[in-house]
Amino acid sequence: MLRVLAAAAALAIGATVVLAQNAAVIDQRKQAMKAFGGAAKSGGAMAKGEAPFDLAKAQESLKTIAAKAVEAKNLFPDDSKTGDTAALPEAFANKADLMAKFDKIAADAKAAEAAVKDEASFKTEWQKVTSNCGGCHKAYRKPPPQK
């Protein structure tokens, strides 16, 4: 009987550790995506003419997108499929495609960072980078709640 209780306690502790790891990686993923979104918002405002063009801010937005795309590739372990996450099951079922999409946006953002010299080049390059966004959001992210 004592062995059964010890085994049950060990299982419970193990499950708690896995759930804590799951929650931690989901939180890291959320933070990465929030930074990604902030960079997209800042760059998007400049691209739309809603904010004045600032080369340093444009470069920073592109740098953040590239870095967070690379970081995000490590934030989709199989034990983070469930919990408080906006990731759809398809993100895990089609992980190779998702990772390829992260690689593409990172490469496009790095190329844009090198190519952007002024507002006109930024607007051209920004379009190339942000054309990647819908592919992930439509296929791999739950729609945001309606306000």
C-alpha cells in the first residue's frame, strides 16, 4: 500500500512539473508573439503613414521580427499543445510548415533590414515581410475574441 501511495505521489509531482513546464513555455511563446506584434504595429503605423518614418525604429521593428521568429521556433514543444494558448492543434500537426514559415519571415525581415535606407525602401520591404503574417495566423492561431 505504501508503494502505491509513493507511486501516486511521484506521478502527481511529475504531472505538476510537466504542467508547470507547459505553462512556462506557453507564457514565453505569448511574450515572443506580443513582442512580434508590437514590432508589427510600430512598423505598420510607419508604413501606413500613421506615424512619422524613423529609420532607427523601422530597423528595430525588423530586427525584433527576425529575432522573435527565430525564438518562436523553440516555443512549440509537443507538451505545450494545451493550456492557455492561442495556438491551434494544426500548429503542432504541421510543425514543419510552421517552422518553415518562421524561417521565411526571419529571412525576409533580415533582408529588409539590410535593404531599408529610407521611407520608400521601407514601405516596399515592409510589404514583403508582413505578407508572411496571414499564413501563420489563419492556419495556426485561434481567432482573437470579438470585442
